[in-house]
Amino acid sequence: MSWKLSAKQTLVSRYWETLAFRLAAGYALAGLAFIFLATASLYLVLLRELDKSTTLFIGDKLNVVRTLLRDRPEDWSALREEIELESSAREYQRFYIRLLDEHHTPFLTTPGMAEQLDLAQLTKEMRSHPKSVFEITGRHGDAFRVGTAIGPVGRAGASKDIIQIAVDISQEKELLAGFRRWFWAILLAACAFLPLVGYRIARQGIRPVEEMAATARRISSMNLRERIRPEGYPFELAALAATFNKMLDGLEDSFERISRFSADIAHDLRTPVNNIRGEAEVALARARTVDEYRDVLGSCLEEAVRLSNLIGDLLFLARAESPLALLHREKTDLAQLLSRVREYYEAPAADAGISLSTACRDEPVIAAIDQSLMQRALSNLVSNAVAHTPSGGSIVMSAKTDRSHLQIEVSDTGIGIPAEALPRVFDRFFRIDASRSQVSGGTGLGLAIVQSITLLHGGNVQIASEPGAGTRVTLNVPLSVPNMTES
């Protein structure tokens, strides 16, 4: 039983933590606050206007009585008739008038006033509030507002006589009480209605988010073709869906590359290992002479060197992709660097009948680069050019700088690259002619290494080629790159 209660408590706590609950609670609280403030403001405005209206009415009646007393100070019958007539004409807001001398002896009292009000209490309250309007409760529980004024009553020259007007405000009190009842009824209805509406709006609002989550749950390494359809989504969520889809496109492309990469690694590692195994099995099949064993060992050594170079290239690419990879920059004369590369490949180029040269400006081309990495990149480019340029062709290396970039170019007059293969030439293990590359010992990692080295320097690689006319590879490297170590 305890685990069932614990499970229910967990579900309730999770529900409280949901975005729908938080949005619904926010909508409900905001709506309740708005309704409360709006109705409370209306109530205060109504209360103030009623008070103002009653105060103005009392002031107006006091002025009327003063005028009558001034015009007919001794005509008590006319005064009584005027006051009683006007008082009886007001059915929903009755008022009573009492005239007192300075000793609080009444001259005139509206009929019925004694039945409605406790005159002794009225006199006592009047002494406590001699110059203000105050409220008093009548004999039957009705509320009255009383106003007092000092003025001449009766004899000429009397200045401290008193005029009292008591106005029945029970209708106003009932109106305000009714308003308060409606006020609380509206709040109670809002407490029940707003959370439901808020939850419905919240659920409708987070529906696209739930659809995104459902799509994300269906995505795995075996299923990267799922996409979010942002049609009908709000602008913000549509932008998020587009970003998510773009990320999935990148992941799908990366997984495809990894799959091809893994297959190529397995193939390229298997070939030299199988060659070594085959040579060893043949050598051990029967007794051999010393020269035959030497030939077998030499063949195995060649395959081992090829395997070692392949592993070294793969390790370099893995290190180059690490975010912690750093360059050891130093000021380098590019003319000297190109000359060293030319001297290294001059003999293989001459054997192939290829002209290898450098072309630099008269002034020195100086840049802060990692010499060993850039020399490796140039060596890969020249090696590819020598392998794919027929006899009688030429290879030219050049370097120049402008205000912000170093530009190194390697061009040849070789066989060129087909247009459909250009977008993939920097992919790992990509070979335009796989059979020819196997014969020449190529691994398909040369241009990938060139691109990694250039990216490490903060630059980019551009390649242009025309079948039968040659290829030009250009390395663009910024002269100043932040967050790089320099020696």
C-alpha cells in the first residue's frame, strides 16, 4: 500500500513540475489578479461616487435651507411645508431636517425623524463631529449620513443656531452589498474557470514541443531520417524545428561518413594484414632458401611500412580534430619552406619526367605558421601532383601574402579531377581511381590531412580542376589567428 501512495505522490509531483501546469497556473493567477484588481477598482470608484453624490446632496440641501431661512426667517409654516414636501417626494433616498438653536433646542423637526433616528444619539454624535459629515445607524438598522451647518435660525442676529440634515443611505449600502456579492461570485467562478481554460491553452501551446519530443524519441543511430514538420507552428518554435532538422541533417551526414570511414578503415587495414599473412603462409608452406626468405621479409616489411603510415595518418587526423590541438607557430620564410619541399621531391619528379619549380615574389614572404605541419600539407599536395601528372608535365608551388592572408598554391598539368568528384576529394579514404591508388600505395587520406592542417591554422582549402588540363589547390591561411600558441 505504501508503494502505491509513493507512486501517486511521485506522479503528482511530476505533474506540478510540468510546463503545462506552470503555464496554466501562471494564466490562472494572472487572470485572477486582473479580475480582482478590475472589480476592486470598480467597487472603489462606485463607493467614492456614491459618497460624493451624498455629500453634494447634503451640501445642496443645507444651502436650500439657509436660503429659505434667510428669505423667510419667521415664516415657520411655509418653511415646514417646503421641507416636508421635498422630503416626502424622495421615495428612495429619504432625508430629514432638524433646526436647533445654539442650546440644541429644536425649532423644527421633519415628521418621522424621531421614529427613524435616536435624536439623543444624534445630538451626541453631532457634538463629536461638529463640522463634518458622519454616519449613524437608525432605530431600524438603516444607515444615515448626517450633515451639520451653523447659521441663523429664527431671530435676527443669532449665529450659532444649527441646521441638521440626515439622509437615508440604506439603498446605497444595499447596492454596495450586492456589488460585493457579485464580486465574490465572479472571483469564485474565475477560480474554477480560469485554471481549466489556462490548462487548455497551455496544452495547446506546448503541443508542438511534445511533437518535437516524440520525434526526438524516435531518432536513433539506426533511424536518422525523422524530421519535424514546422508547418503551423509559431515563429519561435518553427525556427527551433528548422534548427533541429538542420542538426539532424548534420548528424545523418556525419553517421554516413563514419560508416563509410569505418568500412574504408577495415578495408585498408585488412589489405596489408592479409598480404603479410599470405606471404608468411606461403613462406612456411615448405622449406625455402635464404634468398626466398629475404624476399618474403622484404615484402612483409613493405606492407608493414604501408600499414604504419596508414595508422600514423589516422592518428594525426584524430589529433587534429581534438579541440585541444594546438599549433606551434613560428615566423617562417615561405620561399625557404617551398624550396625544401621542392628539393625533397625533385628526384622523384625528375624520374617521372616532371618539372617541379617554385614561384615567389622577390621580397620575402614571412608568416607565423607551424612549419612541420605546413610542410606535411605541401608534401601531400606535391606527392599527389607527381602521382597524377604524366611525363612532360609541370608542377609549380607559389606563396604570397596580402594584408590579412597567406596564400599558398600548388598547381600541376596532370590528368585533372572529374567535376562530380571535386566535392568529395577531401573526404577520408576517397579515391577517384581506387585500383590505381592501391597500386601506387595511396590511402586516400592525403587531401583530408591537408584540409585538417589548414583548418587548424584557421584557414580553408580551395580546389579547381579540369580533366586533362590539371589541378590547382590553394591554401588560404589568416596571418593573425586568436587563441593560438606562437613560439
